[in-house]
Amino acid sequence: MSISDLYSSGKHKQEIGHFASIVKIAKTDNVITEGEQKLLDRAAKKLHISESEYENILKSPEKYPVNSPVSYDERIERLYRLTKMIFADGDVDKNEVSLMRKIAVALQFPLDNVEKVCDEAIHLVMNDNDLDDFTTAIKNVNAI
């Protein structure tokens, strides 16, 4: 196995873990709405999730750990996608926000700042900020 194969499989494990996190948020209320389904389908395509992986993750997302990327910008992008999923059904549920905070900690956002980061993420997505504006604002909120 070559180094590129190892990197590729490691990267794919991160993508699977991230997709599972998105699924966990979608399933928080035990219903996947049409908006959530569309977002899941788009995320699966972007993350190169196969049909069989998709089905397995949908059945048991808790089996897949969050594998945080090393890149800070990639971690912010994952937070962005998670936040988008919270709004996909048009209803922000406190259980979704609680799960989002736990995932944000797993994405290596500082525990003492995670609530502030997640609140800002929700505010930014609610106001239709794009990924670039989201990234800039989260970096400002999370400045250490």
C-alpha cells in the first residue's frame, strides 16, 4: 500500500465520520425531512460516500467516530455543514444544538469557547452567510 493510499483512506474515514455527524443531527428528532434528505444527498456526494456506506451510516450513525481534520479551515467547513443541517428542516431543536456542541468539541474547538462558537455559527447560517464569511466570523469568535 502506498502513502497516497493511506492518506486517501484516512481522508475517507474523516469524511465518513463527518457524514455520520450530519446524519446524527438530521435524526435527532427521529424524522429526516425532505430538506434534510436533500442536504444529506449533497453532503454524501461531496464527501464521496458510496451508496452502501450511505445506507449503513443512515442505519447506525453512532458507529462512526468524528475524525477531525488537521486543517482549521476544514474543521470550520465541517461546522458550517453541521449548522446547515440544523436549519434544513426549518426548525432548530435544542437537542440538535446540544449535539452540535459535542461535535464541535470533537472537531477540536476549545471547550471553554464552544458555546460561543456554535451560537455564532447558528447566527451566521440563519442570516445566510456563505462559507467564506462564516469562516472569517468563526475565526474572529474563536481567536485565542
